[in-house]
Amino acid sequence: MRLLLLADQVHPHIHSQRFPGNLPPFDLVLAAGDLPGEYLEYVASKVEVPVLFVPGNHGEEWVWEEGQRRRPGGVVNLHGRLFRYGGRLFYGIGGVPRYREGEGQLLEAELYRLALKPLPLLFPRRLLLGHGLDVLLTHAPPPGPTAGRDFAHRGSPALGLFHRLFRPRLHVHGHTPLLGAHPQRRHRTPWGVEVVHAQGYALTELP
């Protein structure tokens, strides 16, 4: 299964009249936060595959109509819910560890609650299959090389616990700046979880 990953930036290769024909074929879109609602709707209108997203921490995943805001249409808000597609299981957690007031700022206790919410289903699967989940989609990073060095972009220990308990095959996130000439965009954890930073856009394969 090939996944198109989006996060943090409206990318000209995606917001293009040639999209999705300018990319190799893909089976699913995962949006890891801080993307305008209109952009998500645009992507959904151009593809024939599901678009799953989690909210970021800047309150962008809304569409305004006549002074009222709504979540974007044609997409699936994965925050706090499981989603099955193509024989694979997905789970999402939006927001970030709180560093200021505002939308998408979650206390660590809330992140732990969300991380443990699917325990009754995922832990037996992990014991039986080795992986309780195929893909974890978050805005915040887990602890590790793709987390930021500053307080606002720190990794969430709750996501590290999720790795240890459920061993997702893939963890897609956004939020942290990719700086330098060769920023680290992906790494594998000691628990065997492939972590991918989705800033802009990326394509990845899910075995």
C-alpha cells in the first residue's frame, strides 16, 4: 500500500492542476495536521481514495462559510478513532503537548488518555500479530530524532508509550521544523516502529 503523506505546508506539487497525475499512484492520503481545511477539501476532490487527517495546533483544519466554521468535507477526522481500510488499521491523535493557550494544546494526561483509548482492541492484536496497529497518525512527534529540540516541538511521552504497547508498523507525524541541508525525516525506533515526518508531502510504502 502506497501512502501520500501531507503536513504543515500547502505544497505546490499538491495544490496543482496536474495533481494527482504528477505523482506516482497511491492508495490513501494521510494528513498530519496544520493544513487549511480548504486544502484538505481540494485534495479530497482530486483523488479517488480516502483522505484521513488529524488536527494540528494552529486551528487551521476548518472551512468558513457565512461566518460559521465546519470541518472540511470529503475527509475523515481520525482524531481519537480507529479506521479500517484495505485490510489495514489506522488510529489518529491530533494536537500537541501543551506549550501555550489555544486550540490543539493538550495536557499530557489527555494525550495519555488518547493513547490508551484503543487498548482493549489493539493490545490483543499486538500479542497475536506482533503489531496492534498498522499506522498511527499524529501531529506531534514521538520522542526521538524527529522531535524538536525546543519545548514547543518536544516529543510526547504518551506516543512513546503507544509505541511500546502497540508496536504500530508506521507512525506519521508533522509539527516539528525540518531544518538544515539534510534534516532527518525518518527513523526506526527500538520497538520496530518506522517514524516518518510528513512536512510538505512524502510518499511511503506500507508493507
